[in-house]
Amino acid sequence: MMPNKTEKRKKDHVEVVLKNNVQFEKTTGLEKIDFVHNALPECDFNKIDMSLKFLGKKISCPIVIEAMTGGYKHAQKINHDLAAVCEKYSIAFGLGSQRAMIEDESLVKTYTVRDTAPSIPLIGNIGAFQLKRYPVEKIENAVSKVEADALAVHLNPLQEAIQPEGDRDFTGILKSIERLCGRLSVPVIAKEVGSGISSSVALGLKDAGVSWIDVAGAGGTSWSKVEHLRNGMVDGFDDWGIPTSESILQCKGILPLIASGGIRSGIDCAKCIVLGAELAGGAYPFLKAWKEKRTGEEVERWITQMKVCAFLTGSKNYSDLRKAEVRIF
């Protein structure tokens, strides 16, 4: 059987990201932030506790393996492997867009990971444009089938504008989000996909009933580059977007934040936590690590780096790290 257009697109996305340099030239801005070193930390590294509660579940560290894939045959193994690692290290996991399983129920199995990850926070995913197409009941059913603890609604106008099969009519999206928030059984996370979220958009999302924002700023994977390599319609937007660090600062205090977009280490995560995010995560580094069969090693690296940042700032736990002293250049 030939894959449908959505299924093929999901496969194309993973292959393009793994085989090409599709990273931003623009940086996240995190390189302009330095921790103030504490030469007398007065804490025991072995007792540093980075645990917190997220979506009602305790996790060991404020790290999310971000939305990545689903909706085609090979995605089943990717999602199961990554979810198993998240369960082992007790961190959160995000699924890729569930549009494909809504269109074709045979693809549900490429998203279902609760058998390998029964206890961690799991985030479902749907595109903002699809809220205009599907009734809330259908989206609720998709959330229920994967047993998600929250639903990320991804905002991707740049990607849609450039991809050849993109949905370019974003009128009424905010009202659709408001309708979803009022009726869905789990919290809604508004998530960009690499161009960042501004303070004015964050305020609108808060008014609509959104519970969390995932800023997904510029500085990581450029979906403009990805789509252009897939015969995209428009060039010139490879570095479009708000850098991740700036997006965090713009949205801080409006809603709880997840920081993503060019996060490449536990040190980056720690910087995001100090800037005002509650959690931080990435997709590309873990997809690359999965390809190289070292996902667990990558997660351990991030967790250890966060703990070292805590130790070197005299932070005994997650709450202390959030108050650590930094310099912004």
C-alpha cells in the first residue's frame, strides 16, 4: 500500500533532518549567558536533587525529549526506543503530530508508547491548523488512544507557508485553540516549531486558556531549510524567528514555559531554567543519538551537565538552580 501524503511527509522530515545540515545560522542567544562560578558551593554533588513535578507526575530532571515523529512505519521504533529511554531516566517525552493517525487509524501503533513508558509525562501533538478541520471529540479520541497527559498544539506558520502542501489560512486559529482548551480533558501546551513565541502571542494564548507554552525558538533546526529541501515554494527564510533565549524572556511570567529550539546540552537546559523556563528539551540531538544507538548516553550527559551546573552555582536542588546567578553579555 502506498503511504498517504501525511505519512510520506513525516518520513521525509526525519530523513531530511538526519541527512542534511538544516540548522540555523542564527544562534539561540544562550552563548551570551554565563553562570557566576561559586568556588565554595557548600553542597554535596551526589545529593543534588533536580526532580520536579510536571503534568502531575514526578520526573528526575527538567528535561523533555521533544516532539519528533509518528505516522509512518519506521516511526514506531523511534518512538518506542526514545520513550523507553525517557522511562528509564524518568524524564518527559513528546510525540510528533498525530494528524496521520487521525487520518489513518492503522498508524495509531506508531504513536502508542505507554507499554514501554507507563509512568512518565507524555505529550500528544496536533497542528494548530488541524483544529479548524477536526472536531474536539476527534482530537480527544487521539489524545485518549495514546494516553497523553497533555496535548501540544504546534504553531508552524512559517513551515506551512513554505512547504508545497502547506495550509496557509491561519484565520480563526486562536478561537479554535480557545474552543479546544475549554473542552479537552488534558492541559493544552502551545508549541512553536523553531521560530519562537513573542509576548503578545503568549498573552493571547493565556487568554485562550492555554496551560503551558513551549517557546521553540530560533537557533536549532530550521524548518524553512527542511521544507525547502523538500521542494519548498519560497526561499530566504532560513534564519527567520525569535532566538530561544529572547523568547523565554519575552514570555516569562505569562505562562509556565518549556524551552526548546537549539538546546544542545544540559548546560543549555540549565541556562533556560535560570532565564525563566520550567523545563527544557530538544529533538534533533536525541534523534541523532538514536541513529547512532547512544540515546541513553546522551540523556545521561544532559542530566549530569545540569547537576554540575547546580553544583558549581551552590544549588542543592531544582528550586535553587532557578535562582542561580548569571551574567548576560
